[in-house]
Amino acid sequence: MDIGMQAQVGGNRNKMSVNVEIVSIGSELLLGQIVDTNSAWISQRLAENGANVFYKSCVGDNLNRMTEVLRIALERADVVITGGGIGPTQDDLTREAVAGVFGVKVVTDPESLTELRERFQNRGFILTKNNERQAQIPEGAKVIRNPNGTAPAFMVESDKGTIISLPGVPFEMKWLITNEIIPYLRGKYDLGETIHYRVLKVADLGESAVDHEIGHLIAESSNPTVGVLARPGQVDVRIAARAANMDDANVLIEPVEAEVRGLLGNHVFGSDDETIESVIGEMLSERGATVAVYEDLSAGAVSDAMRTAAGKSFLEAIVANTDLPRDRLISDRGDNHSSGEERAYALADAIREHSGSTIGIAVHGIPDAPESENSAVNLGKGDTYIVISDEHNTEMRHVRSAGSGAPDRRRAAMYAFGTLRQHLLAS
């Protein structure tokens, strides 16, 4: 059933704005076994289309608690969107919970059951009894066909409000939100103004430095608003505008974006879906440059990111877990390597010459204490030396941290990319 078209045909002469609540279902979410990226994606799509999202909830696979959460959600929202719990297993209880909220029983939808049988037959599988559960819906619910999976979504509308139940599989959910749910909401409600974002990606400046440069925009802007989000080795500047449509939002965003770019200069390396890896990859390709990497304490984070970024421009890497690969690489370069900085210079030159690349990168970390004695997973104490070497120039960056935890490894990769980017811009 095309619920978006149905809402438009049915008409609603007195459309009102809509408040939506998202309820993520699954004990694995509460246990931290899976990160709930679905609700974040749904929130973004709803905001872009002018729907209000004031609450998000998460509940495990317990029928009583699920029913309670859905009842509370319906008291404060016009539409509740649930994700997960409509599969074939015994702990898939969303149908029962929604039925309990509306005081109806769970029934089998004949058309859905027929489709299930045909799908299983076409794939050479037998439709088992538990899989037949996927054809069940709360009595009176409207089935929303799911072309990408076996479990159909469904929707129950009543005077209490509307509950739309979607599968938890991300690509199934995203198709349904885009092609069914957003058109339905647009047909039934006045979604009003849209919210559109531009995210500028910043390297080689910390959060406080970014705030120092653009703090007045953060404090004084109302539409669009400006905010910052710090990540390891990167800061995102989010510019969000509310307008009647995306084109009008862009008109509001563009002058603020220009001002931010002017204040932060070439520290802004990209926007929206661009990553520093993708930007570096394009820069290397445009220049016909090739890269080789030596790294130790960062445990391959730089090489892995470089492989993703540079493609065929990335020739090779040495990831050293002991001093032996390091010493072997620079053994023929004299004895003047007593300091970490000197070793890093020698390592960058050596990996470039050894590989035949046009650019050598060395990321050499020296912790203040042995790893076994350093329990810090972020900002481990020590020194990291990042050197970018080509035939004509050498750049060095010294960072006062040297941890082997995931945030420090990512930070080292970001610093290496940032230093390489500045090197390429100057070349």
C-alpha cells in the first residue's frame, strides 16, 4: 500500500504540524552490542522535512516495558515511529506491543503471507512456522510493503495517535522512510519549514581555537545557527538554517559559510560528506603523487586511512610493533638518530627512498612510560613526531601526546593527514 499517496488522496483541509517520537526496540541496543544509528538517521530526515522530534526512546525486548514506552510516547507525540522487533523470532514483540496499546489482537494478513511464501519459494527455501510471524499485524493496521526485506512494515491510526512500525535493518528502514513515511507525513500534516545543514570540516585547529575565531557567530546567530562538534583531530562546524525549502535554506547558509571559511582559512578542508581521506586522495591524484608510510605507536591507523584515501597513490607501509623494523629501515643512514625528532626525519626520508614514492610519511611515537604501565586510552603522555618528506621539502609536526588507544591512533592519523594536506597545498 502506498501510504503517502493514500494520505494525499484522502486530503486534509486543516493540516497541522506534527510531533514525532522515535522508539528504538531491541535489548542489543541497551546492552551496547549495537549502536543505534537508525534513530539518528530518522531524526535527520524528519528535521529536513519540517517534522518536530522532541523525544527519542529505547526499550529492550520485553512486552510490558515496550507497551508502557509506546503508551507514554503516544501521550506526547502525534506519530510514533518504531524500529525493530518485527522479525520472525520469539523476542520480536513489536506487533504484540502495538496491539496492546490500541486494545486489539494480532492477526495474520493473508496478502503478506502469500508474498512471504512466494519469496521463500523463489529462493528455494521452506517457509517455517516462525517465519509466518512476519505476516502478522495488529488488527486494523495498514500494511506497508517492504520490497527490500521479508517483514512488512505496518501502521495503526486511531484517535490516540499513529504508530508506524518499521524493520530495524538499516537499508530496509531507510527505503521505507524515504519512499513511504515522509510522503505520508507530507500528505497528512503541515510539515512547515525544513531544516537544512551545512557541516564544514576543520583540521589542525582545536575546538577552543575554532571557538575563538567564530565564537561571535555561535553566540549571535539565530537563523542559521552555528555550532561546533569536536572529534579526535578534527572539528565540525555545523550551520543549520530553517526555511520553507532547501533552496531558501541555502540562501541563508551561504553568507555564514563564507564568513566561517574566511575566518578559518584553509583549515577548512571539506564539507558535509567529505572526509579528509577523500580530500587527500583527490589532491594526490591531481598532482600525480605517491605515498609511503612508516608508523609505530599509531598501530596502522595512518596506513589504513591512507590506503582508503589514496588508492593507487599509496605504495606501501611499514607498521612497526618493535624497534627492529625502525632500526633496520634507517640502519644505513648514520648514527645521528638519538632523538625522536631526528629519527622521524630519517624514517620519512628512508621510507620514501625505499619505496620509490614521491612522498614519505613518518609517524613516530615515544610514550613517557611503557604501554604496560600507561592505562590512558586517550591523550597518552609522550611525544609524537610527524614528518612529511619529498625530494625538495620536509615538514615536521610535534604533538605532545603518544597514546596507543583508539582516539590517539585516530588523532595521529588526522594530524598526519592535516600536515600532508598543508604540504600539498604549499607545493
